[in-house]
Amino acid sequence: DAGITQSPRHKVTETGTPVTLRCHQTENHRYMYWYRQDPGHGLRLIHYSYGVKDTDKGEVSDGYSVSRSKTEDFLLTLESATSSQTSVYFCAITEDGGTYEQYFGPGTRLTVT
Amino acid sequence: SQQGEEDPQALSIQEGENATMNCSYKTSINNLQWYRQNSGRGLVHLILIRSNEREKHSGRLRVTLDTSKKSSSLLITASRAADTASYFCATVSIQGAQKLVFGQGTRLTINP
């Protein structure tokens, strides 16, 4: 998976609790992305980063925040998890600022009860 | 809304047959990419075609792009059971938005 890991791989949490997902890369790529994947919706972009401390919102950013204090780590935080945030979350990276070809992590399955 | 829309949503064929999947998009693009996702795994990049290209090949994969119709097709020839997966198209806007927009995918099943 191109030197990209996600943790945890599985998590079950209760509504209203905060949750942080971590994406770690060893490729020193500039761009990092967080997606969620739900049946019938494909992949939808939550937030992305184009450098340390440089982030921007994606299509479905409400209820999520991100931070990137180091090139290798991109954190996704659900401040107060809701059942609608039950999903599979994927992190992706890209180096090439021209084609934006992306490499994906293995995913985190999050269940909010 | 999703930029790319795949058609069909699901496709089931016999091993050895060719599989064709189509993707339509809405705005002007810099490039279009195809990805494969095996069940329970992350997406894997297959092939990229730039807006000034009309056709591209990679092994058993053939991709075409028609910018006038805002559509692309992915052909997998001589399919194998291992090709069973979901396939997604993704586009990069000509405006250089630093991100991909994915379609909903085609679920391909190859029957032995």
C-alpha cells in the first residue's frame, strides 16, 4: 500500500464520543486526503492537505476536522460521533501535483452505535 | 454531486470474455483515472489518461476518452477471476483543484 498505514483498522464507538483516525505515510508525499466510502455513494472527499498545516474542505466536511503537524501524519477527528458517520474511511496520498494519481491506505471501518 | 458516473453499476461475465465499463463526467478535466478496489481493500490506481489523449493501453486494459461527450470507457480483455472487483473512474478538474472526484463505481464479477 505504498507506505501508507491507517490506525485503528476497526473501531466501534458510541454516539457523542470523540474519535480520531490516523493516517501515516513513509513516502514524504505532499498531498494527503481523507475519504469516506458508503454504499451507493462511492468515495467522497472529507478533507485534504496540501502541506504541513495546510488543509482544505472537501465535499462532506461537516462534523469532521483535520490536522497535519508533520508531513507524515494526517489526523481526522470526529468531534462528536453520530450514527451517520458510520462508514469506511480511507486515507490517500499523492506526490505529483500535476496528475494527482493517488495511493490509498487499507481503510478504517468505523461503527458508531 | 459526483463528477463521474459509472455505467453499469454491476456487470457479471464469464471468464475469458471482455468487460467494458463506462464513465461520464460533467466538467472539463485535466485527466481521468481508473482505480480498482478488491473487497475490503483500498483502491489501487490502474491507468491515467490525459485530456489530450484519446486512447491508452496497459496490459489487458484499454481506456478511451471522448472529451466532446465527456465520457470514458475501460475495457478489460480476456477477463480472469482475479479481475473481480469494483472499478472507479476519477477526474481531475482542469481548474487544478488538487483533488480527484470519484464516481460510484462498477461492481465487476467474473464467473469461472
